[in-house]
Amino acid sequence: MMLRTSIRRAPGFRACRCPAFALGVLRLSTDAAASAVHGTHPPRVRNLIGGEFVESQSKDWIDVVNPATQEVVSRLPLTTNEEFKAAVGTAKSAFPHWRNTPITTRQRIMFKLQELIRRDMDKLALNITTEQGKTLKDAQGDVFRGLEVVEHACGMATLQMGEYVSNVSNGIDTYSIREPLGVCAGICPFNFPAMIPLWMFPMAVTCGNTFVLKPSEKDPGASMMLAELAMEAGLPHGVLNIVHGTNDIVNNICDDDDIKAISFVGSNTAGMHIYSRAAAKGKRVQSNMGAKNHAIVMPDASPDATLNSLVAAGFGAAGQRCMALSTAVFVGGSKPWEDELIRCAKALKVNAGSEPGTDLGPVISRQAKERICKLIQSGIENGARIILDGRDVVVPGYEDGNFVGPTILADITSDMECYKEEIFGPVLLLMKANNLDDAIHIVNNNRYGNGASIFTTSGVAARKFQTEIEAGQVGINVPIPVPLPFFSFTGSKTSFAGDLNFYGKAGVQFYTQIKTVTQQWKDTSGQGISLAMPTSHKS
Ligand code: NAD
């Protein structure tokens, strides 16, 4: 039996109820050790409550499945109501001490956390590839983009600064303080198992909040590993808690009066449900949802750079990115581009994400594959021309995997179901526009507004696009960019609900509330009492 023994505990770190579990959980992906520790196979994912990884008493469990093989990697509990209450309770109890912990101490924990994430980058990536399916290199990118947010949180003392105006009136000063909210919660999607939890809890806890995280039920392993690292970095017990499940646990999060704010990333169905249910309870909600990102390709676009971008952003991560470029609108039509697009897409290697040289791994589930294939078929039936069909791809050695090869549909029109719905698979739709105005009109008419790009060598066209396009993230000669954490991850129209985005300045504002203090230090003796409201010229 192989157990990792080199784990370093933060000062004051209490052993979890089953210390071996915390080690085992690091290996949910591949490790026989985890099951040996439990005497169960596959290993069971635990809740994290009050600094302890505790096995759920739930009777209901769901399988976490490797999408390349259908192997059950682990079993995930539907956390019970009592366990959920305990997680929120412990987060609430930890809050008063944590909010009064010096901000420099909170930052130092983030400094340590970023070091530990770097140390365990390969293990995290392996877990992501095993549970989510993306390639190992892409899984490292998943961790890295989250790591950047941890690095950003290391500067929280500056980010969380308030404002001060001296002598707003004689002897009176006013200042504002950004204070934490209390218990915050995060609800995650499957497609970025490390990056999205890292968008959430590092910013929240460094602001002084405590946190309840609900990872995606499809790939919880990275969240568990990150939580383990956060505790190793010195995060006190109760500051970060993890519960598991699907709709019921999410509804509990929305309804619980002790939870003050919810960060959500996922589909529109879930996101709007959470937004309205939690807002009705007076909570703050930031909800990042679905996407249908367009690239406008002008006739003067640089051919090689544009093709590379379309292929990378259309098919990377098997199209399961909210920043995937799923639709290309060619001004003048797609015909001149089609042969080269097919050639580049055909050259991509479809295989298990763990195999060297793989470009596209599997999609997350059999249901996801079925849905993607159905949408492709509906496109064909509605008059689209399929110029590359990846539905029948077979990967030797991984015949059970949920693979879909790169697929390209041309002659797409705005009324087609495959255009209106987010496909979330390796499918690129090609559309035609007569001119730039027409292309912008097509993009703006789509209900989603996550991101849009233009490929052109004309500054005039690029500037017009930037001004008129209705999308949160805009790329000019780059596919949809994920902004670095000193900006915020934006999104508009039905891609976002709420008014404060993830990370950056807005992220700090989301996780804090403003208190305004007015203080007077002057000798007021002999001034008497005035019952009138003060006026500016008399104070
Ligand atoms: P999903 O909505 O199915 O699941 C997200 C979370 O919501 C999960 O934790 C799940 O348990 C929960 N959930 C799902 N349905 C629910 C319901 N009816 N009631 C309550 N909770 C529910 O999303 P997914 O399939 O995991 O992720 C893919 C989606 O996420 C895509 O639409 C993608 O565009 C979107 N996404 C958006 C961004 C962004 O920043 N805009 C980033 C990543 C992913």
C-alpha cells in the first residue's frame, strides 16, 4: 500500500478524523491506496466540515466516471441536510475569528497556497484528466489559470483598501471600509474543476469571509485536493468547507439564511434558478452562465493566424469551454476557408487526455455525447452542410469513451436549433454575413453575450466591432480571452446575472460590503444643541 507521508501540516492543523483519507483523497483519480485506506472500492469522496474530511452518512451516492473509459473513479455522496447544516454552522462559527485575523496573515496563507498548488500541479492535472477528460496539458492550464487568481489574492491588502476624505466638515473625517459578508458559497460546473473553485474561495476567504464550496458532482477531485492544500497552507478549520450533491444541496444553499452570497458558474437553467431563488432570500449572487461565442472573420484577416485560432478555440477541450469559439461568421462567406479548416481540424488527434499527443479528449458523459450528436443531426435536417463529421470517431483502446471528433457545419442560419442552443462540444458552425454591419447584427441578435472576437487587419473594422459588439469578453485577432485576474471575467446578456463579476476589483466588491464611518475629533464644548440637519456652510 502506498501512502504519501511527506504532507506538511500547518501549525495548529488538527488531524482529520480519518487522517489517511485526506491523503487518499489526493489520489482519487488513480490511486489504489485510497480504496485500501477505506476498504472500499471505488473510494468515497468526503465532506469537508470544520477542517475534517468526514465520510457522509448519506444513503444516496453517485458515481464519478472517467469519461475516456467509463471506469468509476470514486463515489460521491448527496450530502445530507444535517451535514449541510453542520458545514454552514462551522463556517458561521469560524467567521468572527477569521474576519479579525490580520489581512497580512490571510495573504500569507494565499502565498503558501500558490506555492503548494505549483508543487502539486501534476497531481492536480492528472486528477482533472481522469475525472474530466481534458488533455494533461490543458488540465495544467486549468490549474494555472486558477493559480493566477490565488496570486492575485496575495495582494488583498491593497485590493480591499477603503477610501478616506479628511475634513469633510470642520474636524470631521469620513472613511469607508470594505468588510467581509460572512458565510459565502460557491457552486461549480464540471468543465474547469480547478480554475473555477479557485475563482471563488481564494478571493472570498482572503477578504475575510468563510466559505462553503459545492464542486461539480461530475469531477470533485480537484476541489478536494485544493482544499487539502489550503489547509496545509494554514487556512484555519471551518474557513473552507465542502459539501456535495446536485439540485437539493444547491437549493439548500440558496435558502439558508446564514449564507450571504453565492458565486455560481454553469448552465443557464441552473444559473437563473439559483439567481432568482437566492436573490429572493436577499442574497448577493454572481452567476456566470452559458455561451455561444462568435468569431467574425473579415476578408482581410491573416489566414494562418485566423485558422489556427478558429481550430484551437473551436475544438480545444473538446469544445467544453465557456470561451470556446463555436461559431465563425465569415464576411463574404465561408467557402474560401473551408478546405483549410477541414485539413487543420482533421489533423487533430482524438484520444484519451492521458495519452501523449492528444488534442481532444472525450466529452464529459454519454448523455453529453448524445446531446451533441442530436444537435448536429438537427442542424443537418434543418439544411446545414456537414463538411466534417466527428460523430463516429472510434479511439482504439478507449472504445467506451465519450469521444466526438471535430465537426464542422456550414450554411448555418440563426433560426437553426444547433445555432440557438449551446452545443458544448467540438462543433464549429460556419455562417455567412454580407458585411461587417450584418455580422455584428448576427452576433448581437444571439441571446448569449459571453465573448466575441474579430479577425481583421483593419483597425477601423476592429474599433467598430469593439464599440458595437454586445459581449463581455472581446478579442481582436485573438480568440475569446480569459482576462487575467487584475481584470474581471465579464459576460453580458444571458451569459451573466448579477452586477459584480468574478475576480479583479469587482470580485473584491462582490465579497465585501462597504461601511462608511464619519468621525469628529474637535472641541465642541460651548456649542450647544442644534436639532437642524447640518448645512455645508455651517459646521
Ligand atoms: P450545470 O448547470 O449542469 O451544473 C453547474 C452546477 O449547478 C453543478 O454544481 C450542478 O450540480 C448544479 N445544478 C445543475 N442543475 C441544477 C438545477 N436544476 N438546480 C440546481 N442546481 C443545479 O453546468 P455544467 O454542465 O456543469 O457546466 C457547463 C455549463 O457551464 C455550460 O453552459 C458553460 O457555458 C457554463 N460555463 C460558464 C462559464 C462562464 O464563465 N460563463 C464558465 C464555465 C462554464
